[in-house]
Amino acid sequence: MAFYNTIKNIQIEHSSMCNAACPQCLREWWGGDYSRIKQTFIPTEFYESRIPQHVYDELEHINFCGTVGDCCTAPNFIDACRVIKRKNPKIQISVATNGGMRNPEWWAELATVLTPHDYVIFGIDGLEDTNHIYRKNVKWHKAWENMLAYKATGAEAHWDFLQFHHNVHQVD
């Protein structure tokens, strides 16, 4: 059996772009100088023609989780998900995001592309008065509205709440 036939789960860094400036992120190591990180995203054609169908047939899960970027900043993210679902609708897609980009309509559209066994993890670290302390540049109201719009469709959403000294009192 070839190696690529045994792959069941993959993690993809779809975008190197991000709307946030989280202090512990690699993007912030150079004091806001992003010239060392090319601002780009994976083209839809990659999912369409560069991944062989037999790989899609074996995959069970794709996790879109960035190290330096947020997949939802890419202008083609919904289209990439459409291609994956067309190639194999049984693949579970999970998405990790700060939720602070786009608008509620975009999030509702994403929910129509994903299936009931897919999910989005919203990284919102506190309430209105604390989320911005770590998730710098993320507007809490925008992230909250986007998460509610996604969830209002009946789609599966998870709230990932990183605990810090400044927000631990808000966990409940």
C-alpha cells in the first residue's frame, strides 16, 4: 500500500493572511513586520487538480487550522470547501478561526457548504471587554455576530476560549 493511501487526516494552512495580531503568534515575532511572511492563500485549483481523487477517497478529515494565517481571510475559502465536498462529501471539515472577518452573510453561506458533521471552532477569548487583549485587532461584536449567524443555520460550532489571567473570570 502506498503512503498516500494511508492518509486519513490532514491539516491545511490555507492562508498566511490574518486579521488579528495575537502577541504570541509567529506573525508578531518581528514587531508587525510581515515582510517575512508572504501574504497568500492556496488557489482553488490546488484542491481541484493537484490532489488526486484516490487521496480524497481515503481522507476522513481535513482540519483548516493556521499557524500564521486564518483560512477564512482567503477570498476563495468557501470555494475550496465546495471542491472538497464535491470530491468526497463524507470528508469531515473542521475550521479554526477567530471569526472576526467577513460578515454574517458570508458565515451563513459557509454553513450551507459544510455538512452536519463538519464544524467551525471560533477562537473568542473572552467577552467584549477582554477578547481584544489577546486577539488584537479582532472586534468582539463582529466575531460574536459572525458566530451567531453561522450557528443560526443549525451548523455545528464550538467556542474555543483560551484562558488568561485577564479573562478567567468570564469562563462560566
